[in-house]
Amino acid sequence: MSTTRRWISFLMVFLVGLAGFINMFKCAPLMPALLGSDLGFTPDTIGWMMSMFGIIGAILAFPAGIFINKFGLKVTLVTSIACSAAGSILGAMSPSAIMLLATRVLEGAGVGFAGVAGSVAVTRLLPAKRQGFGQALNIDTFPLGTLLAMNVAPMLLAAGGGSWQTPWWTFGIFAAVCLVLVVLFFKLPEDEPASEEAKRAHGDAAAAPMGKPKWVPIVLFAVTFALYATVQGGAVSTFYPTYLQQVMGLDVQASGSITSISSLIVLFVSPFAGAFADKVGHRKLFVGIGCLVMAIGMPVAFAGNMVLVWVFSVALGLVMCVVPPNVYAMVPPLAGNPKSIVFAMALLGVAQNVGTALGSALMGPLSATSWSLAATVLAVLAAVAGVASLVARTK
């Protein structure tokens, strides 16, 4: 299979993740609008708009691995993007909070399948020396999806006369178009045995049929990733626009744009950071330092100062450049063989989605009580994530 054909297939994987994350985060800048609608949301229930994603993603992560092994990557990717499209379109027609949350289950299924299938697809399409770069590009679907959702959703809200349904219809149609493209253009290499693909992706240890997985460090990195997702994905990415609107007095568009600054940084810097890590190693150190920097940044983020808001947004972007790509690049070699790679990636999917669900569910009541209290709790969780990653043994 030619290099060009591999990268076309990689682009299809990218579109699946992008559509999923756009639909995941489209509600973040629209939380006040949803609260003010006649759907029936309250401050205690609005967080479930994101938590629902995490719960379903966590439930489906391991089944997604089984689904991949049984039906293949292409069917899994098609299923993922179909869930994103159908969930958003049905959501636009929801008459109540309960019905809208039900459609978020379907959208969450799309992200749950995409998270596992996308990372596994990278191991099949790209060689070992490009894994950090490839995983970083694949993970860029998260910041790019966030960036687009934070900036485009408020525009669509305004264009629709304040109707929250407009972003739902628009992003649902976008996912449907991506579905057609994936069906037409995604293709896996068929010219290499599975063992050779595994060897090309991860080296001799991954190709060895009896390679023994190192589950203790894998679990520690999963814990790290869960706590990272709790802070970054579940709490900050979801509720920071609300903080900026309620405390700093910004409007919907400005709060979404500032929150997306970190995603903009990741979008352009993350691939270079991944390539740099491929060259110099020390992935574990990057992950640990990144989580500790995020812990320090939590009090800064919620200090009530616009200069510090900008400082935090830039710092968070740099953290997002180093933590997820290096976690995803470290785990496959630790898994030891192709089947364990799928299982380990599913474990990371569970970790990410549990963290997202936990962060969204906790942040609602915490922020209603005190933004300072929320910042303290998030700082502790990020610090624990940093420690967990640094104590994991990778050799």
C-alpha cells in the first residue's frame, strides 16, 4: 500500500474523530443558552450534557476493542461517525432535556468507538518512527473539534436567532458528509501480514506472539490519563466558558474564543511536540511535568484576572501538546503484542471517558458552590496525575 494511500486513510480517521469532538463540545459555549431554553435544564443537570459522553465512552471502550477485532477497523469507524451524525440530527429535534440527553448517548457512542479505533488505526497505518507524530495528529481532532465548536457554535446560535438547534443541525450534517467520505476512501493495508504490520508499528516486541504486557505501568498511565481528562476535558473545556461569562463578564462568543486558545495552540504545536518526543524520548517525563504544570495552573485559571486567564489558556495549550500524544505513544510498546495493544488502547479510552464524565459531573455542583473550591480540587487531581505517571516504570 502506497504512502499516499496510507495518509488518505489516516485523513479519514481524522475526520471521524473531528466530527465526534465537534459534536461533543458544541454544547460547552451554549450552556447558558440551554439553561435559558424551555428544555428544563438546571445548574445541577446541565453538566450531564458532557458527562453522558464520558459514561457511554467508558462503557463502550472495551466493547469497541472487541468490535474492532470482530468486524474490523473500517466498520468500527463507519459505526462511530454514523452515531455522531444520527445523534446530532435527532438532538436537534429533541423537545426536552431528557430527550436531548438521550441523543447525547448516541453521540457519546460515536466518540467512544472513534477514540479506540483511531488510535489503533494509527498503529496500522504508520511506522514506528512516525508513531508519536501520527498519534499527535490523530489527537489533534480533540483540540480542533473543540476550537471549531467553541467558535462556530456561538456564530450558529446567533445566525439562528438564538436557537440552540442550529448548531445541532449544522454539525449533524457535517458528520453525515464525513460518513460518506469514510465509506468511500478509508482503506487498510492488505499487502502485509498482521505480524509484519505490528512489527512495523511497534518493533520486535510488539510483533512477538508471546510478548508479555506490562500491565502495571499501563494501568498507571491509564490513571494518569483519567485524571488528566477529568481536569482538562471534563471540567475546564466544558465549564471555562461559563466561568468567563458569569465571573469575568464576557459574552458567549468571547468566552468560547478564549477557551479555544489552548486548542489553537495544540492544533499547530502538537505534531511538532510529538515529532520532538519521537526523537529525544523521555515521554514519561513530558507527561509528568505537563500534569504538574496543569496543577499549578488551576488557581491561576480561576483567579478572576483577565491577564491570568490568557496566561492559563496558553499554558494549558502547551500541556495538551505533550500529555495525550505521549501517553498514546508509550502504551502500545508496553502492551507487547497486537491483541494486547487493542486492549490497552481500549483501557485508555475508558480512562479518558471516565475522566471526562467525572469532571463534568463534579464541576457543575463545585462551580455552583465556589469557583475557588473547584480550582483547588482540580489542582489536586492534576498533581496526582503527574505523580502517577512519574512512578510508572517503562523499562
